[in-house]
Amino acid sequence: MVAAAFDDPKLIANLVSKIASLGVSDAQLMEVCGTHTVSLAKYGMRALLPPGVRIVSGPGCPVCVTSDSDLSQAFQVAETENVTMATFGDMMRVPVGGVSLLKLKARGCDVRTVYSPFDIFAMPSDRETVLFGVGFETTSPGVAAVLREAQRRNAKNLSVISCFKLIPPALRALLESRDARIDGLILPGHVSTIIGSYAYDFLVKEFNVPCVIAGFEPVDLMLSIYALLKMIKTRKPMLVNTYTRSVRADGNTDAIRIVGEYFAPVESEWRGLGVIPDSGLALRDEHSDLDARRRFDLKPIKVPEPAGCMCPEVLKGVALPTDCPLFSRECTPENPVGPCMVSSEGTCAAYHNYG
């Protein structure tokens, strides 16, 4: 299929017709990828579905699920004298107790935005440089490669706060909690290119939930929705990969290998989901010299969620952004109260920007 076909109106209309012909009138699907969240909202795809078929968002935005206690450690480093804090763009604006990295920068702290983790090698070599490492399985391999390069260069001034998250344990926690009704899962495309389809086998075997790995274009998403509803209709749950042009069964083995060289799974706190075993990545003991938490003796600080903010409920799929009393009122992309309105992949931002 050529690239132009992935947003072909005729193909989309055909899939919409096929979805309607299934006759499924009561189903709730969950997408767990921030890019899927944006695509569904941008192209108005929820409006094309039969009445009673709903799609809610899960914990697919790495900025959104990063806990305030992890952010508090980044703030501690940013406020340390002679330290440069480097992070990705959206993390700059996440508010915690009225503070953000962007506000700390305005107060004179040396906080810088990077577009690639390798940008830290352009930072001043006479200062400590700390990378605030946030993201899912798609981000951690690049940071592992940076750490390898830092060791090769003998760059003693570089370290990382590892707040990387792993998607499969979060999905397990969601399904075990039963907080949200989940009749089918639209699985993330980007993450799946790294970890492969095998990583999700347990979702069907243990929970009997239909799952589809999907791409990001309108035809990709409508095809995934059709496949899920067909499995729900026939009561034959399977794991289906409709994104075969990018996702292999065993994923990207080179990326998996370098992550395993530098990081090991540990329990991690997720906004909305709480502490989940083996859902985060910490630097291995043999690389402890690269761990900013150890280097700066960082301690997490518990911060309550902002009053009225429903980001935790949105991330669990038990509420829509429009259920939040702050949505598009006190909380907007220009003045966000919670992280779901900050990130370009945040569910609240997607609903606000695209209706």
C-alpha cells in the first residue's frame, strides 16, 4: 500500500461501513499511545463510530505519567549551583505546586531543552550536566547510546535521572485493577517497533482481551478498530499486528540489547496508576557513576495533585477530559494545571485542540 492510501477517503468510508455492518453497539476500546490520541482527535474518528462504541485514552503519554515526585528530583538538580539540567521540550512546562522547569529557568537556573539526547555533549564541559530522562521504550535506547558514548569520551560530568517507563507492566496493572472497562486495546506503534509483538502475548493469554498493534494514519486506526470490534463480535480474542510495515514479532533486538546493557527494570510510580512493579528503568549498579540520583543524593518529595485536576482518572481511562471541571476553563494549553494539558500527546490537549 502506497503512503497516500493511508488517508484515502474511500478506504476510510469502506472501513466505516464494515464497522457498522458488524452490529456492535456496546464496546469500549482503549488506545495507549499519545500519537494515537492525537490522530483520533485530529481526524474526528470517534464521530465515525457507531453509537455505543467508545474509545478512551490510557497511559500513553510519557510526560503525563511522570510522577510529581520524579519531577521534584529534577527541580532539585536544576536549583543546584553549577549544574546544567537538560530535558525534552514538554517536560519544561509540567507544573508541580506552582513550579516548573521553565519557571526555574526564568529564575536563572541553567535549564535547557534538547531535541536529541546527544545534544548534551554540546553543553559546557566545566559544569555538571544532568539529562532528565523521560519516555517509554522508544526513548531509552537513544539515552543508553549516549551513556555508552559518554563512557567512551570519559565525560565525567554527565549523568541521568532515569524516569523511563515500560508499557507492558502498565497494561497488566490496568487490566488487573479493573478500574476502567476495557473490551479491546489499540497498542502503540512506536513502542512496538522496539519491543515487538511478542511482548503483548500475555494480554490475550491471561486476560482474554483483543489487541491490535496499529499505525498512526486514519486507515491504520480504522483498520485496527474494525479488527477489534470483529474479535469482540465473534468472541475470539487475539493479538493482531496491523502495523507490519514497522513492527516485527521480536522488535528491534539491537535497541533491546543496549537498553539491557545500561538499565534494569525496577518498580516505578505512574501518575494515576500508582507504583507498578518492574515498570521503570534504573541504571545498573555497574553504571552507578552515571546515575544522578546517587550523584546528587536526590530524595523524592510527595506533592498532592492540583485541586480539581482529573489527570489521574483520564490516564486510567475512567474519565474523559470533558469530565474535568477545569478542562478548557482554568486549565488550557497556555495555562495548564495538569500534565495532560501540557504535552502535545496529552489527552486533554488533544481534546482541547481538536474538539
